[in-house]
Amino acid sequence: MTDPIRILLADDQELVRYGFRLVLDADARLDVVGEAADGLDAVEAAERLRPDVVLMDIRMPGMDGLAATETITARLPEVRVLALTTFDLDEYAFGALRAGASGFLLKDTRPAELVTAILAVHRGDAVVAPRITAKLIEVAAPHLARAADRAERDAASTLAPLTAREREVFALIGRGATNGEIGAELTLTESTVKTHVGRILLKLGLRDRVQAVILAYELGVAGG
């Protein structure tokens, strides 16, 4: 039997941690190995316990989840961070992804979806809630419009290693599309899309899908 995924819970609200523990401990594939009440505690616990995945609240007193995520992913690159927030539009959402989080979810995510996200992040995939993706695009749009000319030049250079098909896939990744949605849009099988995604990450030197989404925003190719 495969060892359960080791999870660290980081949230300043004890009741929230208790709720997450109840949900996650009910699944034999998951094992909550520790808890932290702030960012500093999360960094210390991550270094001591070496969890597979950290569920990281963004808004915490002292060292917040953004700083903790950046520290953990820098010191422990094998540890995946799944960031969580209560709000649709959180000023730290984009920052958390830039800091190295492998996913971003809202706290009102249903238990089954949370478990699915943890499994995906542990596999090396990335997870971004559709509502968060939409908000990030909305927030990024004015900046991208102002920087359109520069972005176009940067995109031409950065995306030069990609084939025409890979650029189409990359743009759809930037919009938050799943492999299934990309396949439907481009009339490709999911396995073919997965191959394209892997090649895109390799060619662009990206760690995961979240970094691809961020790069697409920065280059101005993630618009609808």
C-alpha cells in the first residue's frame, strides 16, 4: 500500500484547523502530521516534519502565509504548498503563486474538491480555483493593457522555443483551462495535451502549471 500523503495545516484559527483535520483524516490516503498557527510556526514545522503538502492560510498574524510559502519553497523545494483564503479576491493570491505555491483554493471549497486538489498537488500538478483564475485575469488586465507593446516583444522572445500548437496550448493554460478543456478547444486527446504541457514546461524552464499561468499573465497572452 502506498504511504499516505503527509500534510501540515497552517491556519491561525484553531477551529478551521480542526475542521480540515476532520475532513482529511477521514481519507486513508492522507495523514495530517502537524499544525501551525502562524507563518513562523509553519516554517519551523515544515523543516521539522518534512510534510508532502502544506495547506497554507494566507492571512495570518506575524509572518503571513505569503512569506511562509516563499521561505518553505525556497528551503524545501520538495514540499508542495496549497494556499487557501476566505476571499474571492485576495491581494495575496497572485503573490502566493509567485512565491512558489502549487495551487490556490478558497476555503469554501467542498471537502471532496479539497482532497482532489491535495492529491493533484502531490502528483506534481497545479491547482487554481476557477474563481481565483478569473479574478487574477481581471486584476491583471489593466496592467497588461498598459504594457501591451512590451509584453508583445517579450512574448515573441520568450515563446520562441514553442511550436505554434504549443503556443495555443500555453495560452489556454494561462486562462486556467484544464487538459480536458484544452483538448476540446483544440480537438486533441487529453494524453496529447498532457504531452504538450510537459514539453512547454520543459522548454520554458517552468516548474509546474501555476508558473505557466503566471508567465502567461506577465506576457499578456492569457486574455480571453
